[in-house]
Amino acid sequence: MVKNLLKDADIFFANRRPELMQEIGLTAEEAAILKPGIIYCNVSTHGDRGPRAGRPGFDQVAGSVTGMMVFEGDLENPKIPVINVVNDYLVSWIASIGVMAALRKRAKEGGSYRVHVSLSRVALWITSLGIFDKSYVESVANKTPEHAEKKPELFILETAVGTYRGYTDQVHMSETPEYYRTVLVPRGSSQPVWLVR
């Protein structure tokens, strides 16, 4: 079914282990054979080569192995940042930028392209930008309006499986406003087809 959808796609996104993508025949190379000109985007925990390449994981795993939880806590008591995520938002933004660059290059030169982003590598990049002194942060955080923590915008929807409360987009685009057509549906109720807005 996924391979049938691929034939009408411009962009394919995968966030599964490389071994799984090989098992189902949807590596970047295989996708390009099925759909020449495809932009294949995937996110991994630790990159696509090296001793940890095949290991599964998610945002906080990348934060843990790169030491970010130690910055929030300490060596004896590491902690998740107060926003609960390490780099999930940045990874999706970087992947989107990579996809847009690939689309632009494809428009000029043709070809199929792969965009790959590593959670751990993004976490390392964040730490390379510099870390605030913890005592300074604790002394100014939420002490003045300028340093107040902003509460996220939320939305509430009634769905077929109950009330859902979630975050809105945290970046607002003037030309592409947020749109929530489908939030929660009963498992197995969706057909493998493209949704037309």
C-alpha cells in the first residue's frame, strides 16, 4: 500500500530504523527506483553510519547520550529539560529546510535526493552554540516579564475517540496557517489514500 502511494508522492518521510526500511523495501535507493525524482527524508537517532547507527531511539535518548540531561541536572541526577523535549522541533525544522533545498535543486537539475537528520547530531550542534551558566539562568528565569516562561498555545477538539487537547503550531506562518483536519481517529479506520484538502 505504501509503495502505491509513493508513485504519486513528491516527498517521502521515514522515521523508522534503517533495518525496517530495508525489510519492507523502502530505502532511499529503492524509493528512487519506484519513483524517480522522489525527495526521501529520514530522521535517525544516531546517524546512518558508525557503531550506533542501527539503534532506535527518540528525542530524550539523543539528549541523554550527548550529555544534555547533565546540563539540566548533574552527573548523579540528570534531568529532562523543563520543556520536556531536547531537539524535536529543531530536527523537524532542519529536515524541512533540507527538503526545500532538495526540491529547489531537483527543479534545476532533476534527480532524486535524500535528506537525513540525526537527533544526536542536532543535540551536539545545540550544545556547540554555548550553554548558559546554570546559576545565572536560575537567578533570572521567571523573575521579570522579559524572562518569563511563555505558556504554549493549546487547542481542544472533540474527536471520534474522545476529547483531545494538543499544542498549536508554535511558529505562525502568514501564508500557510495551521490546519487540523484529522487529529485522532479510531485505529484502522483510515484508508491508505492521500487526503485532499
